[in-house]
Amino acid sequence: MAQPATLNLPEDRYFDPEPAQKKIALELYRQTANLPLICPHGHVDPRVFADPDYSFGSPADLFIIPDHYVFRMLYSQGIRLEQLGVPAKDGTPVETDHRRIWQIFADHYYLFRGTPTGMWLNDELAAVFGIKHKLTSETAQAIYDEIEEKLAQPAFRPRALYERFNIETLTTTDPATSTLEHHQAIRDSGWKGRILPTFRPDAVVHIDTPGWIDHIDRLSEVSGIDAGDYAGYIRALEQRRQAFKRMGATATDHGPTSPQTLHLSQNEAQAIFARARRGEATPEDAARFTAHMLTEMARMSAEDGLVMQLHPGALRNHNESLYARFGPDMGADIPLATEYTRNLQTLLNLFGNNPDFTLILFTVDETTFSRELAPLAGHYPAIKLGPPWWFFDSWNGMTRYRQAVSETASLYNTAGFNDDTRAYVSIPARHDLARRVDANWLANLVVRSVIDMEDAVEMAHAAAYDLAKKAYKLD
Amino acid sequence: MAQPATLNLPEDRYFDPEPAQKKIALELYRQTANLPLICPHGHVDPRVFADPDYSFGSPADLFIIPDHYVFRMLYSQGIRLEQLGVPAKDGTPVETDHRRIWQIFADHYYLFRGTPTGMWLNDELAAVFGIKHKLTSETAQAIYDEIEEKLAQPAFRPRALYERFNIETLTTTDPATSTLEHHQAIRDSGWKGRILPTFRPDAVVHIDTPGWIDHIDRLSEVSGIDAGDYAGYIRALEQRRQAFKRMGATATDHGPTSPQTLHLSQNEAQAIFARARRGEATPEDAARFTAHMLTEMARMSAEDGLVMQLHPGALRNHNESLYARFGPDMGADIPLATEYTRNLQTLLNLFGNNPDFTLILFTVDETTFSRELAPLAGHYPAIKLGPPWWFFDSWNGMTRYRQAVSETASLYNTAGFNDDTRAYVSIPARHDLARRVDANWLANLVVRSVIDMEDAVEMAHAAAYDLAKKAYKLD
Amino acid sequence: MAQPATLNLPEDRYFDPEPAQKKIALELYRQTANLPLICPHGHVDPRVFADPDYSFGSPADLFIIPDHYVFRMLYSQGIRLEQLGVPAKDGTPVETDHRRIWQIFADHYYLFRGTPTGMWLNDELAAVFGIKHKLTSETAQAIYDEIEEKLAQPAFRPRALYERFNIETLTTTDPATSTLEHHQAIRDSGWKGRILPTFRPDAVVHIDTPGWIDHIDRLSEVSGIDAGDYAGYIRALEQRRQAFKRMGATATDHGPTSPQTLHLSQNEAQAIFARARRGEATPEDAARFTAHMLTEMARMSAEDGLVMQLHPGALRNHNESLYARFGPDMGADIPLATEYTRNLQTLLNLFGNNPDFTLILFTVDETTFSRELAPLAGHYPAIKLGPPWWFFDSWNGMTRYRQAVSETASLYNTAGFNDDTRAYVSIPARHDLARRVDANWLANLVVRSVIDMEDAVEMAHAAAYDLAKKAYKLD
């Protein structure tokens, strides 16, 4: 067998090749490469930190089975989820030999060439696990051995990696009905990692959520307030926000299909809520209620200071038979064209000028960046733009974002980077890629004399650290 | 105190850094840098030229208070318009100490890093006012002194700057009801500057304009034709177009929210007009009448030869409370997704093949450039594409425009550059930036052997000068 | 007269200029430049190959009169189609002096600077006809002489060029009612060129097609199945697909205005069909029936294995008076904003997970690439993305496509290149341009250490050859 190919990750990787610019990019990157990580929006399970001895399992458990970024691509090429060990709800047996799963992954690793997933994975393999060779059909099992051996070590427990990754703050995403017991356990353990919850009320706000009535009962239970009518429901939500704040939360998170905002009369809101409790709400009721509740959540944010995050526009579970068999988050959420200018007007006219309110906007429709989002953020004091979301969290996606947004909104109306991931071990790679994008973007402005090096250093620092901390009130 | 940082504007600034390409870019730029400025679309007040002793006031009067490009950005970061001296309609007292306004501006000048406003301002400060240092909190007052001293000199009167800026033609934008008395005064003064009006009938065409009935009365008055019924209204508009033509106008300008075009029956048009006169028109009436009047304006243009400009898609005065307190043009106009293919079909089927008709199209939805506008301009003889408008009048915006439009429409179906500004002193900086974009774009085509240098020189000249002059019939 | 300027086409043309990257691009390009051409989607008339002595006529017959890419641009600048010899349906006399037509073309050849048409034409002139000088007003007649002389030679017959162009497979596009007699003639002739039909049923599926009733009668006739009711119609279509398959077809092609898909009840489909047969179908009937038939065609593809191509979103014949006088394909088809996520859901939920089904998606709305098409292709096993279509088959269009699609969908969920042309002699130039785009794109990834050279070579080969062959089942 030929010598396996080297996994080559030079320090100046990804930067544009023109030597004068590349030299500046590297210089700027070195200014931010070792800054602590601010992770203000993500999906790591808090129990990962609550249990000091938590283990990630096998290499397949870590890299493949829970990561829809990875398995959607394999699925697109005809590999069934069962072959990858993804658990089926209907009891279909799935592959349990993790080495076989890993081999399929390695056999198809070429699919990730030039993709952000591929760039993150290579970085994780090299930087976190010390892998020296490219993952291929031939190297698959040897690399599995190496990772498996590392994962057995105490240095690869989540808390140890938190230190090694130099994370300063990491937030989770928690339903409004969560009792936050894992967060409490982290606090009680005396461990100094800063893990904070985020208030995500989608399941109780979208009245068309499967099981919504049960969610409301649960809301009553955890809040101690009867949420069975609209007034109680609002009070219960306010109670939960306070509970989240007490556990350190600084933000809320909202993922409706549409960013429509409305301000319904108390009567209409009550009537829709009552219909929903009786299981009689129409799709139009659901849309109007969601739009109204976005405005209500903005009101609460203006009052309690929690930063409001809004990321609409993903049509969830597009593949219905896959959803029926495997549930949500199977790589089948597909973006929709999204309209912000008219849809946000009601909310912004009520709270957009309010100095106590912050609204961080995300999109999976990148056409809105230059057309709607940057003009809105370049005007309304409440608005900051979140980093490029999901499919756009990539080299080209982030580069296009900087070019589409910065001229109109200014870097300083953006909210820095966030990794938005459930793949904990990928966090440093994701931040590193973002810092490289920004170093490269700013180096181009410097070499073209648009800004000078002094400005660029400040901007790089802001993009990598300051802006996220400030926008999310994490001081 | 440390030596203040230099404001550094090298001759080869902004060009891409690859040395072979940059050399060609500089060579091309030098071919156009000193060509006279054709300014066929803008918003400078004609009284600036009517009064030979017109003074711009203080540095804050010149750079901040009237310029929504500047103050929207400061507003987005929580600075109130009152702090910037922007006059409020409701009598709220506003800052009158212009040095204090200037200091706030300087303290936040970092917001403009990498923005077109920042690039124009730096160029104006250096090239027009001879400023040598970056504007910062520390240098603010000294730079104020320098500008104030310059503004007191006769060389900084508008007419003197017109010569210095090497402007060949500058058009203003004037309501249909204007008597053009300032233009008449300019002519009467014997000054040789070529300042021409542009016919902008929005206020009399959009029947939902506040005060529309008064505007129609005013139209009757200035035209000497009773515009109280639809037939008279049409004749009055034709009369005003003739009056504008006599004062040198070569173009009209139309800014509806939507580019929808319709051709209503005479009966329907009359009926809507009559309802509007009685204050009974519906929003749908207003939309249909605007759409119809675009077609009517195209008919008139085909007859009288005035070039028709259409720039739809901005939702004006998005921030209602700000509008109530400060009026329009407060930096709160937000773009909308815009559809041209179906919307323009009625107008184009009537006049798009007419050799006497020119329609210059603008957009604030850049997705339409490659999808709709370039294919339309690459087919219909009447259509030329205006330069990237508003938020897209920027390095990246213009570069993306060239890349999105040129392959399908050809450079030769574009209408050259226009500065579209009320900030008179920024005009040379805006044209310079556009000429640099084009030199850079063409140099890339040359170095890649897509075109040769001979072609590139002709194209650079066309983009900087010939195309605007020809499209707007300014020979 | 000065020496005419050289037509300069260096081997390393079009690549980005940075020397390290350019060197890699050239190396990658050399790996694919001489691979055989796979042409799985195009519009060359099969009779070109059925007649071994077919001649292209004059230079104007070859380059101008049949090519709407060329004459639309001249038309946009006020040249009438009659001046270009384009035949009018209404009997208007048109120019018959082909040297005069050629002179007009040469006089306006500057319009094509920087356009893909210009790049293809230059390549054709140099590589196919050995022209040494730029086409200008001055060189027009001499170049005409040279081309005319070449076209008279046997080496410039279509079959000879097929060998010279190194075409491996070329497919035509044929109506469902075609008897494929020219394909039969090619087979019968014993010539070894691989010319295959593609099943394009638009005229019998879109019930609002002019003459639809006649097309259905013709369908009955060629299929031998009475297509007068819905059940027979479906059987007749299935019969035609089998007939196409027997003649070597591997794919179908569908060009509705909208990509909407529906699954109507048998009753509704029958009822609409019956109304259409009586000439009583409404526009809504037509839209619903087209949407339903897309789903039906997917069902048939899942059964018979023909690859389904879908390219919606062009509003055909936008210029109605031109259409009335000259017919379709006059350069007046204009793209529409297109929605895929919701529109394709019905079809994909039925067949998107089916391993026997392939759906190749095209668009003329490039905003959908990153927002909808790449996410869909990065999930559904059935979907592959076609190359950038029509106006986007250009240097910038293809480059933007790679950047918008590859990170989310992977190169390996694309269907390679196709030339989509009726301009047979332009085929090598079109493939060459695409191969250069990909070499340039991949060289950028290599020089930035995103991928290594080994990966890049495989990816270049896939993009130039393997992916098209595999997606279209042309093994």
C-alpha cells in the first residue's frame, strides 16, 4: 500500500493567495487566533457538562450519528440512515457496528471536499485528535483506533475540552418548559465553566406544534402559573423568562417559519388561544398567533432586557416519510425566500427605537442581507445582524456576508460570530474558520488602502470577540 | 499625545492587489480620472447655484445635518437625531453647537470603516479640504477648524467648486409643479454652468401622497390648465414636461413603490382620478393609477423624447414615529423584493420596441440584475440599466453589478454612472470611486485575456463619460 | 490602414492572475482539456447528422441568423431583425445579402466584449476556422472570405466536426410526438456518432400550448394509442417514452413556467383533460395540469429509468409583437423569480427518496442555488443540480454557481456540464470555457489548502466528464 496522504493544515490556510494580502491576513489572524471563544448561540446538550465524567462514546457516536450536517450528505448519495446507525422511531434495526459506520463515512469522505463540514472535520481530526493522515477508505480503521484511544482519556471529557478550547462562555438552547436542572447541576458542582441557558419558547408559542396542549400544561406546571388562558399564558412566559435570567440567561431564541409580526387585540389573541386549547385552531390562527407572539416577546425583551434572536425561514422536515420514521433534524430542513421589510415593521415600530431592546436577526435567504437586513440594521438602533446562519456558515457564505452587509450596515451593527452547533468538538474549528474569513476580508481592505492596519486590528478583534460579547450582554 | 494617524489615499487605492492586474487598473484609471463629470441624476438644490454667494455653512451643516447616509449610521448606534442637530418638525429642541455635533461624528467615525460613506468622506476631506490626518476623537476640533476656514473662502462657493470639480452637466430633481425659478435665475445670471432640471411627477401621480389634492391645484396653477379632471390632468402634465424641456430637461424620474405597469381604459382612469379628487380613492386605486401613469409617462416620453427613469422598490419612511417627528429622508427607507419581468410587460409591449423611447431602470433589489434586468436590457431597444442605486453605490455593490449585468446585457446597454446625491461636495469622490471600480473590473478582464487593452480603454471611457451622455441625450 | 489587431487566445486565458494559483489552474486544465465531450442536453437539429453532406450555409447562416444569443444583443441596440436576415412569419422582406448582415455584425461586435457569446465566438473563429485577427468593421469581409472558404470543405461537414470536436455523446431535444426519423436515419447510415434523442413533452403536457388539441391528435397517431381521454393520454405518453428509450434516449426534459408540482385525483386530472379537449380549460386548469403532469412524469421516470430534467422559470416570448411577427426563440424569454422548496415538495415526497429516480434541476433564478437548490440536492438522493443555465452559462455565472452550490451540495451532487445549444460549432468553446472555470475554481481551493492537488485532479475530471456521464446514465 502506498504511503497514506498527509492531512495538511498550514497556518496560513484558506487565505487568498496574493502574497502581500496573505501576509497581512496572517498577521491579523494571529491577533485573534488565541482569543477566548464566546459561544452565545448553540445546541450543545447541557448534560454534557452536568456530568463530570461524560464520555462521547465511539468515533461514530461523536462524528456521524448525531450530526445532520454529516449524514445528510451521505444520504443525498443514496446511503440509508439505517446504515449510519441513526436511530429510527419505527423500530427499524440500524447498524450497530460503529467501525462499519465509520468505514462508510471514510469511503465517502470525498463528498466533503471543499465543504465547510469537510474543513471543520479536517481541523478537528488534526487539532483535537492529532490525526496526521487524510481520512480515506484505506486509513479509516487506523484513524478510528486513534480517535477511540483518545476518547477514552480524561483529557477528552467535555469539561477538560472546555478549558483546552479556551471557551469563555457557552450558551445552550432550552425550551421554555425546561426546569434547567442540568444548568443547576453545573452550578452546584462548583465547576467554573460558564454554561448559560437560552430561552426558546417555540414549542409553546407555535400553536400548531404537535403536542402543544401538553406543552402548555407543562408550562403551567413548571411556572406554577395556570397557563390555560391567554392572560395566564403570558404571565407564565414572563415567569419562565425570569427563571432563565436567574440561571444566567441573557437571550431568547425564536425560529418561526415566517418573520411576520402582528400586534393583535387582546380579544383576538385570547380567542385564538382558546381555540388552540380546544384543538380547533386553523393554520391562519397559528400564523397570526406566532406573528403576534413575536411582538409580545419583543415587549418582554424591552422590559426584562433579554436579547431577542430571530431566525425564520427554514421549512422544517421537508421530507415527510423521513420525518415520520426518524423525527426532526435529519438534514431535511430547506430554506424559503423570506421577507423582512414589511414583516418586521409592526414589531420595529413598537420597539425598534427602544434603547433597552436588542433584536438579532438571522436568515437562510442570503438575498435579504444586502436588500433588507443591512439597511434595517444600518438604521434601527435595536437591530444587530447575526452571523451567516447554517448553510452560510462557510468560507464563501461568510465572505459573501461581509461583502453584502458591511458597506451598508457597518461591521459594528453585527453581532460577531456564533457556532450554532450541537457538535461540541467542532466549536474551535468553527470559530477558527470565521476568524480566518475575517482576517482575509480585512487584509483585502488593508492592501487596497480602504482601511489601515490600525483599524483592521480593531475590527478583527471586534469580529472575533467584542461584538458577540456586547450584543449578547455577556460582560 | 501621539502623532495623529495620516489620512492615506494613494493613487492606486482600492484596486485588487495582484501586481500585474493593479498596474493595468492604474493605467486604465489614469485614462478616465480627469474626464469631465456627467451628473445626469441627482438631488442638489438648484438654489445652491442660483445664488452666486451661496455658502455651505459650518462643517456640520455640510457633512452631517442634511446627509441621511451619515446620520442613519450614527442613529443605528443609539445616537438621537436631536444630538446631531437634525431639525424636528414637532419643535423638540436640537443641538445647535456644531462643534459638539462634529465631535460626536468624529467619536463614531470608526463606524464608517469600509463603507462607501467612509470612502467618500475621506476623499472629500483630503481632496477638497486638504485634510492630512484621520478624523478621530482627538483630531476632530482641529479638522473642524481647517474645514471652517476653507468654507469661508470664495473658492468654496458652489459655482467655484463646479469649475474645480470639472462638472460638464449637473441635473437636479424637480417636482412637476416647480416653476423652475432657480433654474431660470441660473440662466439669467449669465453663469456658464450647465444645471438642468429633471421632471419628477411622483407627488401628482401617486394619488395617495399626503396633500395630493393640493398638489393638483398647484399643477393647474403652474400649468395654466385645469387639472381637476383626468383629461385636463394629462394635458397639464404634458404642458409641464414641455416647460421642463424648454429649461433644458432631458429626462423624467419616477419612484413608485412597485414597478407595476398597467394600461387602464380611459373610463377607469377617469373614475379613479375623480375618486381621488373627492378623497375617496382606495389603496388599490392608488396602485392601479400609479401603474397606469407609468405607461402614460412612457407614452409621453415616446412623443416628447424625454428619457424615462424608473427606480422602484424602496419602502419609504419605514420608521413611523421617526417620520412623524422628522419627516422623510431620515435614513429609514428600506428596500423591498421587486419584480420587473411581469410588471413591466404592459409598458414594454407598448413602447419597448419604440426607437424614440428610452427607459433607464434602477433597483435596490440586486437579485434582479442578473435574473430580470440584464435579460430585459439585452433584448429591448428602449431599455438601459442605470448604475447600482443607493446602498449599492459602493465598491462591492458596483463590482457585483458589473459581474451580474455585463455578461448578459453588455456594458453598452448600461447608462454610465450617476451620483444621485444631495451632498454636492461628495460628487467628485463618488465619480472617482466608480471610475476606480471600472478600471479594476476591466483590468481583471485584460489580465485574463478576455478583452485586450484597446477594448478596455474604450470601455473605461464609455463607462466614465460616453454612456451617461448618450443615454441621457446630453450632447 | 493599420495592421489589424490580433485575436489573442493564450493557453492560460481566463484564469485568475495570481501566479501561484494560475500555474495550478493551467495544470488542472491540461488534465481535462482533451477529454471527450459529453453533451447530454442540447438543441442541435438531428437532421444535421442524418444528412452526411449537410452544409451550414454562409457565415451569416452559421453565426447570426439562427442564434438568438447573438441577434438579441444587436436588437437591443436598435438593429432590426429584418436587417439581420431573421425570417419573418408575416412576409416582411428581410436582408438576403449575407455579406451585409455579416458587416452589421462586425460593426457591432464590440457589444460582445466581456460576454460569454463574445468569448465563445472568438474561440470558434480562432480554433475552428483559424482566424488570426479580431473581428472589426475593417476585417469583416476578409474574415467572411476565410470562413466561407472553410465551410465549403468536407472537413467542415457536421459529421467530420463531430470527430474533430471529440464528442462522445450528443443528445438532441425532441417533441413527444416526434417519430425520431432523423435519429433512425443516423442509425441506418452506419455512422458511428452517438446522437441520442431526449423526450420533451411540453407541447402535449401544457394544455395552453397553441395547437394543443392538434398535438394530442398527433400523439395518438404516432403512438398508435387513442390519447383522446386522460387514461389513453397517459398510456400514449408511456408508449412514446418507450419508443425514445429504444432509440437510445436516457432522459426527459421539462420546461414549465413554474416548478409547481401537484398530485391530482384521477377524477380531477380527467376533468381538466376533458375541458382542454373541448377548448374550455382555464389558465388555472393549465397550471394545475402542468403541475400534476410533472409528478406523473416523475412516476414514469421512477418506473422506466429515464432521467428527468426540469428547467422552469423562463417567461417565454415576453415581447408580444416580436413574437407575433417572428415566432419563438427571438431572444425575448425573460427569467422569473422561482420557488422550489414548496413547489417541489409534492413530487419529492413521492419520489425524492426513490433510488430509481433522478431529477436534474436547472434555474434561471440564481438566488435559488444557495437558498433552495443546494440544500435540496444536499439531502434528497434523487436530486442532482444541472449546470448554470442560459444567461448563467458564462464565466461569472459558472463561478458564482460553484461558490453558491458546492459548499452545501458538494460537487458530487451536480450533473456536470452541458452546452444546451443549437449552435453546433460553439460546442467545443462552451465545454472549454466550463473546464477553465472549474480549473480556476479548483486551483483557488488548492492554493488556499482547502483541498490538495490529488483531490483537485479527481474533481476536475468529475466536473468535465464523469458527473455528466453518470447523472445522465450514458455509460
